[in-house]
Amino acid sequence: MSALSRRRIVAGLIVLYLVWPLIQQQLVRVYRVNPWKFAGWAMYTAPNARVRIHLFGVDTTEQVVHLGWRMSSGLRSAVFEYAHSRRTLGLFVQPEPIANQLLIDRPDFREWTIVVEQVGLTPRNHFGVIHRSRYRYANVAGKLGPVEVRSQLEADRVQENDIM
Amino acid sequence: MGCWWHESLALLYAHTVKSESPDLLSFVDWMSCSDPYEDARFDSLQSFMLLAVLAHSGVLLADEGPLGDVGRTIITPLLLVSAVVGLGWRRFKPYCVMLTFGVTSFWLVQAWPRFANHLFLEWSVLLFLSLCRGDTRLGLAALRWLTAIVLFYSGFQKLILGHYFEGQFFLVQIASSPKFRVVFEMLLPEDEVARLVEWGAQFGTGPYETADTFFLILSNSIWIGEMMLGILLFFPKFRNLALVIAIGLVAGIEVGARELVFGCLFTLLILNFHQGRNAIAVWPIFAAIQLLSVAIRLVMPDLRFN
């Protein structure tokens, strides 16, 4: 490798190292990825990411059912795995495996809603929900329909109600 | 919408990768200095990295997941061979650094997306050491750039994404992390610490705020200090002052964070700005601290230093 080529590569890498943290910062803000990860040098900026997941179904009588923690081991492990990935990758990862497991566990439901809440410090410095995503899957003849997603930032919501 | 992005990227490409004129690449030399011990400094960093990454891989030995299996069977044995050969036979050292770089790349891929920034920093140092083995001045300049970038962005990210203005982040750490509590509880009144510990950073608790002036100054001086030091390192006139403060800052952070893999490596990278021979002589001490900290972690998992 010539001296000039080496210099070009090093210069290019330095520019990349200069620009990347700004891109990572936007990934954190827009896509809710973990600020501690992905080489943005944003360790210790915010408390460790926490995620809460609520599962709902609509039964044949149009009743909304909160599934709570009475779930099969398959569903529990799908929820655990997803929460783990979600804490790191934010909105880049969708809860498809949970929905598939719901389809197996509760095939009688007309639709399922998976609510994913990111817990952190709110603008008023309380620990509460700072971002909420709702993933709605319809049961289309025993198969998962296309997902409908709604995501929003939450301001100072520390109450348990109004999840749906 | 995408136009300005394309133009900016094209401009960057033209000024760096495609540039025929060395002048356009001269910004790399902003971090160069007339260093009589350049080769020895580069060599010491190579030696340190061979041991540092080996020590870091020790954490995989205690990992019970799939990454631990890969660590025990592939990563740690290869890093051990690389360190023994590289430190035992000087002429093989650059090749062993390249091997260590390759193994660390494999480790990053295996750990994706959950690798820590510390691992990425090690990977980056190895990348520049491998790339610049024939041009030590360029390699050291690149590593100084990397150090200043990491330092500056550590502060900048706290400014944009963090919770430091009202001391919130450290208050949460006092509430939830015993290792931080040991350090910061001395700075707050007893009843305030008791309240925070009772909250325990649980859902619905707060507000995590304090009126203690010293605590607020300390909280804000962290991000301001990191940004300022990152910038001051660019100016030869302020380098020695900046590196002394930066080492103090890293030492202060390590008292609470106890992440010696990062602390030792970063201190050595900061010392890279000092042109004296002493900065070269300390690498075995830092390597020994890293090896010891991982050994302690394996023997006493509760006493974590990484």
C-alpha cells in the first residue's frame, strides 16, 4: 500500500469517526436505539434502557382482554427475547415473534395489540413512560395480518391507565 | 431532500479518499507532533493492545451464553497465542496485532448488536495500529484524533441526549447503583440519599432533582469538561494541561464506574499526547491492572471491575 493510499484511508476513517456519533445521536432520538450502544460514545448519558410490554387481544365478543402475565412458556420467552432486543435496537425491531406466539396460544382472538413502553426519565425528571408503540395484528383466517403501528413520545406519563 | 446529503458526501469523498493533493489530507497532521520516541510509543501501544484485548476476552470465560462458548473455544485461545507470540518474538508483533484485530472483528460480529463501546474502541485502536504499521507518525496522529473525538463526543452526547443539567443522571445512579452510591452519597445530605435509595429508580418515582449547588456544578462540569478537553487536545500549547485534567477526569469517573478495561486503555491513549518517555514506560502497569481486574472478576464475580 502506498503512503498516499494509507493516508487517504486514515483521513477517510477520521472523517467517519467524526460524523458517525451525530448519526448515532439521531438513531437514539428518532429510532429509540440504546444510547450506550453503537459507537456513539454516549455511555452514561441516560439511565439504562427499560422496556415494558403489555399484550391485549380482542375476542369473538369484541371484548378487549389484557393478557397479563398468565402466558405460556413460549410466549414468555418470546416477550423476554423481544424486550432484550428492543432495549438495544429500539424501533428497528418489531414484535413479530410475540405476535406469532399469540397466534399459536390464542387462535380464537380476532386481533392482538402489543404495547411496548420505553421507561426512562421524563422531562419533569420522574421515572415514567417516555415512548410508547402500539403494534396491532389482525387475525386473517388463522394467519397474522399486516401490522399497524402507532408510535409516540410520551410526556410525563407515570400513570398505569390509558395504555390502549 | 437528499441533495445536500449527496453533495456533502461527494465533497467529503473528493477531499479525502479521492484527493490527489496531500494538502487536502493535511488535517490528519493536526494531531502530529515532533516526538523523538515515536517508534517506541507505537511499539508500546502494540504490546499493550495484545495484552489488553486478551484480558478483556477473559470476561467471555464466565459468559454462559453462546458468546461465551465462542469466546472459550476461539476468541480467547487465539488472542492468547497472538499475545504470547507477539510479545515473545518482536518481528512477529505487527502480524500478531493484525491477528488480534481480526479476532476482535470476529468478536464484534458475534456480539452484534450488544457489544460495548469499549470493545469498539479497542477494535478502532487495533485498526489504526494494523493500518499504519509502516508509518508510525501517521498511526499515532490517527490515535490522537480518535482520543479527542471520543472525549469530545462523550461530553457532547451528554449535552444533547443526557440528563445532567439538574444532576438527574447521578441522582438516579445513587438510587439504583451501589458502586455509584459509595462515591456520590458523600456529596449529598443523608436524608436526600435515603430518599433516593427508597425510590430505587422505580417506575413512578421522582422528581430526581437536587438544589445542592456543589452537586449541580459537579454534574455539569463532567460534560463541559469532556467537550473542552477534547477541543484543547488539538492545541499543542494546552496539550499537557489538557492531558493532566483528562487523566484526572477518567480516574474520577472510574472511581464510580469501575470499568478498568476502558479506563486503562483510554488513559494510555491520552498519555499518547505526552512526548516524554515516561508515558511509554507505564504500559505494562496498565496491562497488569487489566489482567488482574479480569482475574478478580473470574474468581469473585460480585466484585466487578469491568
